[in-house]
Amino acid sequence: MMTAKEIRQSFLDFFASKGHKIVPSAPMVIKGDPTLMFTNAGMNQFKDIILGNTEPKARRVADSQKCLRVSGKHNDLEEVGRDTYHHTMFEMLGNWSFGDYFKEDAIAYAWEYLVDVLKLSPDRLYVTVFEGCKEEGLERDDEAAGFWARHIAEDRIINGNRHDNFWEMGDTGPCGPCSEIHIDLRSDDERKKISGKDLVNKDHPQVVEIWNLVFMQYLRHADGHLSGLPHKVIDTGMGFERLCMALQGKQSNYDTDVFQPLIRAIGTMSGKVYGQDEQVDIAMRVIADHIRTIAFAITDGQLPSNAKAGYVIRRILRRAVRYGYTFLDRRDAFMYALLPTLIDSMGEAYPELKAQKTLIEKVIKEEEESFLRTLETGIKLLDKKIEEAKEKGTKILSGVDTFTLYDTFGFPLDLTELILREQGLEADIKGFEAEMQKQKDRARNAAAVETDDWVELESGETEFVGYDALEADCKILRYRLIKQKKETFYQVVLSVSPFYAEMGGQVGDSGYLEDSLGEKYPIFDTKRENNLPVHLMKKMPQEVTGSYHAVVDADRRRASECNHTATHLLHQALREILGTHVEQKGSFVSPEVLRFDFSHFAKMTDEEIRQVERRVNERIRMDLPREERRNMPIKEAIAFGAMALFGEKYGDEVRVLKYGDSIELCGGTHLPSTGMIGTFRIVSESSIAAGIRRIEAVTGVGAEEYLYQQSDLIAELKGLLNNNPQPVKALQKLIEENAQLKKLQEEALKRRAAEIKDKLLADTTEVGGVRLFRLEAKDIPAEVIRDVAFRIDSAVKESYFFAAATSNEGRPTLTVGIAKNLTEKGLNAGQIVREAAKLIKGGGGGQPHFASAGGKDVGGLSNALDKIVELAQLK
């Protein structure tokens, strides 16, 4: 039986023998493509080639690609762990042809590999072909069916509908029919009862698709019509985990050696045995799946957070922790301890896992511990909501509350329902679904983009000259209209461009196009989409076929270059001061500020920050010249001393920048020498995740402005201290005097509370065996009244009712205190004060024995106090 490692290697070896270039997996987290957060298919890294934006360096390519599907149309999250073959992170084995071979060879290669190399039985295989679509004038894919008939019986060639057998990149762009290969893994007895042909694409767990061959031959336009694609593309994707299931004779992906080591480790940690309880099994499968996703995401540079891709990773991690909490009785962090098992299983194919082991463990452990605290908080909140529901006499938890638990505290609906059932309550499912739909609609509306078709004026690629010039003569190659968030603008592609397109953390350039008559058309930003530099413009020239002069805003570019060059010096200084474990984990470079994220496991001391600042400024004063090497082979660049960053996708050739001992791979724009930075100042140093720190800094004019602000602040403070020549000592004395005054004030307030308590005890009214303490007064702070209530409770203990209506600085307050023995009979301070607070136009609440409320209408205090006594039935 072949192991997973052997299966992966055999695929790559086979296609290498067919003249394919074997390329490494792209990072699972996508950078520089606003249309995608994660790599969800093998073709993502080749989008620019498929779209015709870039010429391929190799016409035949194959790889094993890390993929993640938990958002958009490819969302398998809810099925993960519950069935045998869906996953969040999975490997996609793929081969591509960019204008080389097409259907005939793609089909022949697939059959040869599955049947001749892997020895899968042909009588367990079925294939599908596109059945056609009359509405779009598309005929059945008889061409593919004919090629399949050379290898497989015609009764195993099944027609597939548009949903299953017509692949599209998106609403527009390359598309075409596809041909799926399905395998029937059922027993011989089951196969005799029902033909596998009848179970294809019917969601049967043992009759599954393992390979999809996509034949891109059309181009979908904005109005929906199709035209022929000039260069046909083969794009195939095979589920590695499913292939392992088929070759290892298993009925589930989770039974293969891809997942079993992880599941056994989870069993050892939890004391549970896999295969004895369905809920426990699901939990183990979820955790085994999710730990892979989380580890690879962190390796590729995406940390859990509350925004975009980071939010997705955090939700996946919390989902796994919740399954461990509920079904494996884990009340402490444990997932981080699975990393050695994962490295042993996948570290050979993906060595970045081992290289980043310490960071991954620390991030996961801290996230687990944080969420376990959040989970406990959520349970307390749910308990409170259950108590409120019982007080109101309802047995339904509202959809809003249920969704808040889900969205804020990571409570899946089934966990909330489980806890509610134990208390005899149920959740408002329709209300929950309505809230969920509102969130989806908000997300969809926020991301909604309407794009017209490209208007092609001339063919060719953009020549970027921005490293050497800020101006260039050019023509418009193509443009299109974009509508996004009620804004309308144009994307414009130029033949020659000095504009840097946003990438690698550096923001894009702005500037203008100037026509032959001297009219200027502003370019407000430059982005990179599918490796295509696009210039964003609010207004297009009337004569789009003319010649233009492109001019970059030199001041903004220079400010960005100051910050980007300083980022390289900062990285080097951090490694020298803190240690070589420091690695870049993200950066942002704009004209105003630089932000640098790096691996380090402790808060930097003030002295370390000062040392780093001094080291960077020292190299600025040295005025180190820029040494630049373009189109340097990646292996030579690494040997030269440049450090490749995890999570980045590098080509065969790279650009290397050297300032003294600082050597980096970078495609950004930089200064001719470090002296032009002027000066460098760190503004802040903080933590953004476990083991990840962030520095924000300013340079040049920005640093000058920062220093002016600090000087102004010091001057203002000196003025407030009467220009004392020793402002620090003066401020310390002021703080000490303030502390003494605060202490005296607190003592005075306590004395006042004691005096009020004594007066109330001396003037008690008894109603029905209950001592009623009633207070209405002005100019009494709320904290004094709270103290009075607690003092009365200590003095009387039983059968008392305290009601106060007071004001302070024009703000009305109601306070209610009730003896414990009366709350046990049904009196509730929280309910009483909430009702009475309506008379002062306010609200509040608290516990059954003590509650308070604030409001806006001082004039309603007397009526509110009467209402409190009335509600207590003490009249």
C-alpha cells in the first residue's frame, strides 16, 4: 500500500516525465489579489497567465497546491468532520497546459496515471462530460466524450449539467466545459445492488469525484455572452486526500495516513477512543482537519485576527477548540501540542512547517487560551439570558441573542441549543437565520463589484520603468469601468508606466496622465490585479487612442521610498539587537508611516527600542548607497545573503537590494542612498498576536513633524506647570498632592454615607413587617448612595427595603436595596428599578438584592420614588 508521501511524489514524477515543470505550492494565503483571500484552487497562482496578462515561462506545469475552502461559493466548513471527504485545507494535485496540449492529451494522461501507474480498477471509474446548454447555444462536449471512449466503456461516460460540468473563474473571464473522474469505493455486494453510474454526483460518501479536468476554451463577457479563448488552457485538480482514500482501500479520508496520526494523537490527549461514539469521532475529525489549516495559514503569514482573512482563521481555530471543549472535555489548550505530529506527517513536503514550529505553537496556544476564556464568558452570558427569559416567562431565546453568542463568542447554534434544552428552553431558529442572512448581505454588499468588459485598444504588456524614472511617454492598452460601493472609476492599463502598483506592503503611486494639449487626468491610485498593474482614474480622456505623458507624484513617491528603505534598515537592526530569530511577518509602507510586523516573543524594552533607533539612524548618517541586482536567479540571491520570507511566492528570478549589510529580496521602490531618509523615529511598539510584535515608525518630513509635536507637547505641559525649570519633579509633586486629595475626598464620602445611614436608621417606617428606608435628596454622588445601601444591609440584614431617588450635578439616580430574605419571596430590585426608571427617562438594572438606574429627567424623581415603593407593595 502506497503512503501519502509516496502518492504525492508519484504524481509529480509522472508529470515530470511528460515534460511538465514541477513548481512549488503557492502560499495558501493570497497577497496582492483583491478578489481572493485564500488559494482555493490550484489555478490561482496561474490566473495572470490564464487571463493573458503574463506570458508563461513554461507551457506545461504540475504541482501539489495547498488550498483552503471556507468562504464564498467554495464553502465546505459545515460538512467538515461530518462526512468522509470534505476539508477546509486540502492538497490539490494539478497539471496545466497554457496553449500547449488540450483535451486529448489531458484525458490520456489522467487515464494513464490512474489506471496504468496507480493501478486503480477501471470498473470502479466513471467520467462525466458537459451535456450542453441550449440557452447559451452550447453543444454537448462530444469532443471530450470521443477521447474518453478510447479508454473507458461508453456507458461509463455520463452527461453532466452546467452546474457540475461547466467551470467558470467568476462572473467574467475564462471558462469552459470540464470532465470529472469519479470512483466507486463501495463493496462488490453494494455495487451489484446499485450501479455506481446512478450515484455519481449524488453526494454518496463512497462514490466521489477525485479529479476534474477543466478545458478552458471560452471567455465570458460582462453581458454574459461567450467568445472563443485565443489560447486554450488545461487546468486539472485532483483531491489528494480522496486519492489516498482510494489507493489505501479506505472508506473515509480520515482513515488514511494523512489524518490517522493526528486522530491517534488527539485520542491520546483526550483519553477518548476513535470509532466508539459518533459525536466524539466528529470532534476528532474536525480538530484533525482544522489544525492543518491553522498551522499552514500561520506559516504563510496569516495570523488569527478580527479582520478579513485573519477572522476566517480565528473562526476555524475557535470551531476546533469548541469541539474539543464540548465533546472531548478539554478545558485547557491542547491543539498546539499536535504540531509535532503534523510536522512528522507533512514536514517533508512542506519544510516551512518545521522552520516555523515555535511561532505556530505560540500563536495557537495563546489563541486557544484566549478563546477558552471567551467561551466561559459566553456561557455566563447565556446563563444570564436564560435567567432573564425565565423571569419574563418565555421559553424562547431571541434570534438576536442567539446570533450574538454565535458571532461574538463563537457559540455554534447546536451548542446554544444543547444548553437551552437542559434548561427547558429553545432558540429562535428563524430569528437566528434572519440575523445570519443580514450579516451575509452586509458582507456581500460591501464586497460587491461590477466590472465592464475590457476595451482593448492595443495588445502587449505594461513595461514598468518606475525604478529608474518618474515620467514616461505611453499609450493606453486597455481600460474598463468599475462600480464599487456606489463609486465609479476606471481601471487603465498603460503600455509604459512609471507608476508603482501596490504590492509587498508598499502603497501604489498617484499622479496624472497628460495629453498632447496639456490637459491632465488624475491617477488617484495604482493597484495590481492578477499581476496586472492597473491605474485608477475618475475620468478618462476623450481621445483614448492618443499618446500621453505619465507623471508620478514625486513627493509622495519619495516619502514612500524613505519609509520603505528605512524598513529594510529596521529589519536588519532588529535582528542585530534582538537576535536572528526575528523575521518579517508583514509590512505596510505609505508616504506617511511605515509599519513592520516581526517575530519576537517579548515586549521590547525602552532601551532596546532606543538601540534600534540609534542603529538605524547610524546607517542613515553613513549614507549607504543602494546596490541593486535585477533578474537575479533566486538560488544566487539566497547564496548572496538575501533572506526569503515564509508566505511569499518568489519567481525564478528576483530583485535584490543591498544597503551595507542589509540584503533583501524586494520589488518595491527605494532611495539611491540611506542618507536621503533624513531621520528615523519609532512611534510605537506593540503586540498583535502571540510571538508577533509591531513597530510603527516615521521618517524624513514625517519624523520632523513627529518631533515638532513632541516639542509642542512638552512646551504645553511646561506652561501648565508655570514653566517650572524641573517639570518632571513638578508633575510628580502634583500627582502626589492629587492622590492625597483623592484620599481625603474618599474619607469624606464615607463619613457622609455613615451619617445618612444613621439618620435613616433613626427614622424608620415599618410596613407589613418590613423596615422601609426612603431617601430623596440632591447633590449626593451615586457612589455615596451605593455605600449607604450596603451599610444598611450590614446593619439590618433582614426584612428591609431601601429606596433612594437622588441627583448630583443635574443627573438623576434611582437606587434599590432589598434584604435577601425578601428576594427569596419574589422581590427583585432589578425589575423594580427598570420599571421606575421610565419616569426619569432612563434605564438600568442589577441583581435581585441591589440595582440602580440613571436618567435624564430630574423632575421625575419624586414620582419614580413613589413608583418604587408601590411596586414593592409597601404602601
